[in-house]
Amino acid sequence: MSTDTDTTPQGAVTGLEKRIEQLRDGLGVFKGDRLGQIGIALVLVFVFVGVFARPITIEFLNVTIPGLAPHDPNARAVGGRLEPPSLAHPLGTTQLGRDVLSQLIAGTRVTLLVGSLAAFMAVFIGTNVGLISAYYGGWVDDVLMRITDIVYAVPFLPFAIVLVAIVGSSIVNIIGAIVLILWRSTARVIRSQVLSHKQRPYVESAEAIGASDVRIMYKHILPNVLPLAFLYAAFAVGYAVIAEASLSFLGFGDPNMLSWGEMIFTVYTADAIRQAWWWVFPPGIAITLFVMSVFFIGRTLEKVINPELRHQE
Amino acid sequence: MSLLEIRDLKTYYRADGGWVRATDGVSLSIDRGETVGLVGESGSGKTTLAKSIIRLFPDNAEIHGGSIDYDGTEITDLSDKELRRRIRWQEISMIPQNAMNGFDPVYTVGQQIVQVIRHHEEGVSKADARDRARDLFDELGIEPDRIDDYPHQFSGGMAQRAMIALALALGPSLVLADEPTTALDVVIQDRILETIKEKQAEIDSAMIMITHDMSVVSETCDRIAVVYGGRIVEIADARTIITNPRHPYTLGLRNAFPDISDDDQELISIPGTPPDLVDPGEGCRFAPRCPFAEEDCWEITPEPQEYEPGHFVECHRADEIDYLQSAAGEKSTWQDATTGDRDAVVDGGIVDTSGADATETEGGSADE
């Protein structure tokens, strides 16, 4: 129902205007919320850096957009060993003479990829599990919720380490491990929301109208609980980034994918953690900033779900 | 042949203590274009009865017996899918009690009407469906441009009109109106009833009007069925029920409604509470609250008797009509009733106001 194919041009204009108005209303929660605005600004910066980190070649246009990273992050000896920050290398170099700034910029991409993909998949699974579980109830609910309980009992790091040790450490496996754990909270919260929504009169109306179960679940109940799913997605991004960094720091990261966690792992294994502060701080601060900004956005989105929060300022 | 023929319908709810017999052996037939009112207090089973027709009840409800013949189709034999495809909305639609909540809050009202039309009728373009929705709005007295509004932007009366538009969008043969005006003020109420009647006449659909408001049914219905304890205790044409009822419960119900022309009228409520429907036992279900209950009433379940053509009453003493009608008008008759309680179902002497509650909004869970 999102596209309104209106035949009368006048109707189309009002439809479009309404949609813009709605969007503005939706973004209205960010108005006057400094932290939320900072969060959005920071995330946009990270996304920009992540997208344009490395040169992008568009084949058929024969154009190459230069990357933001000044050097190839994996090229050795672009500078001396463990050089402190200088004009040539603003964030210094590693023990193999790699440029830290380039590594930081290139790492943004992996972090964003892991964060957004894992969060999206986890929330996708969680929302569906919660929706189906609550809507059908009975043994379906029992089975799905007992599985959720079991997943709740699994501690993340040991689970991920064992999983990665068995199936090998690649970016796909790491995302998989994060998703397998992360969907549980969304499932529970969405379930409780759907339980309340399925009792509401509009669901009975839809039933009376002759809508099927699938239609009621996905066309009527889902849009009503979607804001909550968005909120959990925002928090899941932060959680996934931390999880990926932890795994990488412990040495279970994808060796071919340079991430912020991987950088800290390398500093650690190079035994340079006490001396090369220019190599430790940037990835650490980047992780903190990114997760923080995502949480700021989540905090603001929470006001959409819980209007009471709007009056507490 | 009548449009809808319900025979000995039993709809029970599974509960901890056994089966709640919300509808227990009800027979009712409705002709094309006819309006039948179902009146009764909260928890009497009137909503369950109506919703049984399109099987719109919670998971713990079950049809335990009886048949529902709709225009030659046995509805109780249809699968859920067939019921959804063929009967619901296209043939039998519903106007819910609270229209405001009856709409999905995330879609505009127009989108929802368009969805309904396109869901049931093949090959209707979006633009055509929209035009029909606009026409419907116009006919029901709502500004057609407001189809692009969301339900929360509507006032209560307008939302109810929009719901009527939705219910009539497919030209159903039968409309179940579940207290369509309870949530509205009296002035709007009157206009809405007027609108419903007009549109109903136009598309020649029959209607079941569920309400506990005697004035609403007397105005809109051709026939009235009084529901008590899961059974129809009295049914007749509207005029007879209002002016010449025979069942003590109907008499009591009539007492509980004010007559605007009578200044001195004192409202008399029916003492006691609705019966326990888990194990109603033998005997008349109204006996514990009935001031006229005799030995037989406690032991023998009354069968419906036809007194005048089309006027059925389930009461052992319905032939003593003159005495019943005159005694029922006295307040003392009802106040003394509970003291005569044989099995102490209700504590002696306590005058409960639940009879008067019937004038207020519905809250009974068995009724939902």
C-alpha cells in the first residue's frame, strides 16, 4: 500500500504531500533532541567513510572514484616501523610500516557491513519468530519460545569462538554467529507486542472481512509493531559491532577483512600496545563513537514507541 | 425461504470449570431485508450468537451442535478457507462496536476500503475501488476527500459512518451490527441509525442488530429476540415485544429503561446476576431472579410456546399475561424476588443492580 497509483493528478499531489508530511512527522522526534542529531550526523559520517573508503570503479562508465584512504591499508613499509603521527602519516604507522589512518578508514567498511547485516538479519528472524509465535499461540508458541529460552542461555563469546573454530573464521561465519544469538531479544519483545495487538478490534475486523492469517499477520499486525523492530535494529547494530570487535580482538576475526577489532588484535600481538598509542586509540575511539551514535539514535527512536518519554525533558 | 436459518445452535467456550454454554440451543430465522434485534444484558450470549454465524470467535470457542443454513449453504460445514472466501464480508459483513478501533491504525481509511473491495472482487482497479469508496463516503455523509485520512483523524461518529461504508462496500446480504451506536452520543446515534436504515433498504440486506438498548431496537428492528442465559427467551415483532411482552425477563428489561413521557416513572432493576452458564442445570434459567418462579420453573426447562403467530415465549407462566404485566410494573414485586430464592443461588435480599448495568457499556468477557 506504500505506492499510491492515483489517476487524478490532484490526488497524486495530495498523496505525495501527505507522505512528505508523514516523513517529517516521523523525523520530528529528532527535533530538539541534540543527542539524536549528533547520533545521526556521526552515523552519516561513518557511512560516507565506509562507502568511499577504497577506490570504486564503475566498469561501464569507466570511472574510478578515488578512495578516502591515502594508502593501501595492507601495503607494507609505506612508512617506517612504528612511526608516531606525522604529516605524511597523520596517525602514524604499524610495526610493519602500514599506514594506521588508511587501516582505520578501510576498517569502517567491514564494521558497517557486519553491524548492519547482522542487525538486519537478527531483527528479521526475531520479528518473524515473535510474530508467528504470538499469533498462532499454542504449541507453536511453546516450541518457538523454548528455543528462544535455550538461545538466551547460550553465552555469546564462548559460542562464537567454538562456532568459528569449527566452521572457520570468515566474515560470513562471524555474522552468522552474531545473528544466531542476537535474534532472541527481538523475538521476545515483538511477541509480547503482538500478543496485545492480536486482541485489538482491528484484527477482529480484518478477520471478519475475510483476511487470511498470513495477511493479518503481515499486513495488519506487522506494520503496527514495526517501530519496535526498528528500535531493536538500531540497538542490534551497536551490539553486533561490539561483538565483531570482541571476536576479532580475540583473534577469531576474518584474517582477510581488516576491521577495527582486528587492528587492536594486531597491536596486541605485535606487543606494541604500551608504546604505539596512535595505533591503539583510533580504532578504540572509532568503535566507541560508532556504537554510541547508534545508541543515541535508538534512544531517540524509543520516543516513537513510548510517547511518555517525550514529556520527560 | 428465509435467508438465514439457525437451528438449535450450541456454541460453547472451553473454560477451567468445563464448557461455558454461551449459546445453548438457539433457533432463529431471518428473511431477506429483515432487521432482527438481539437484546439482553452483558454476558447473555447475544454477541456469541451473532459471531457464531461467521465463526468469528476466540480459539477456545466451539460449535457443539445445531446448524446454520445461509441461503442454502450449511455454514457449519464450510472450511475456514471457504468461509473466508465466500461468506465473510461478501455475504455477511459486520459493523463492530467501536469503529475507532475497528480500523487498522497504520492505513488510511480509504486504503482499507480499497483493500476490502480488491480482496473480494477480482479485476477491480485501484482507481475504480477508490472511486467506489469516495461514492460510499459521499452517500454516508462524509466528505469524500477524507478517505485519505487515518482513522485517528476521524471523530467517533464519522469513524462509525466510515465503518458502515466498509461494511456495505460489497453489498452484503446480511449485516451483523454489534452495538453500532453504543459508543456514540444520542444525537449522533439517531443519525447513524437513520443512515444504516437507509443504506440497508437501498441494498436490500438483512441485519442482526445486537444491543442492550431497548430504544434502539424498537426504532430500527422488525423483530426482536430477547436473549437470556444463552437462549432466546422471547421473540416477536418489535411492537409486541415493546407493548405486549409475555416473558418476565422482557418485562423486567422494559422496566429498566426510562420512558421520557412519564415523569414519575421509577426505574426498576432486575435483581441478581446472570446465570452460571457452565452448569445451568434443569429448569428455567431465569427462575433464580424471577419474581414469578414456581416449583415447575425450577425443575422443568420451558419449551418455546407460540402465543400469537410468530410470538414465541419460553416461560411456564406466559399464559398468565395480565397478572404478569400488572405485577411486573410494581417495584415491590422485583425487590421481594430474591427472598423467594430456593437454592440460594443469590444471597437472599441482596438487590443487585446488574439489571440496570445493561444500559451501560458492555464488559462481559463471555460476551466478547
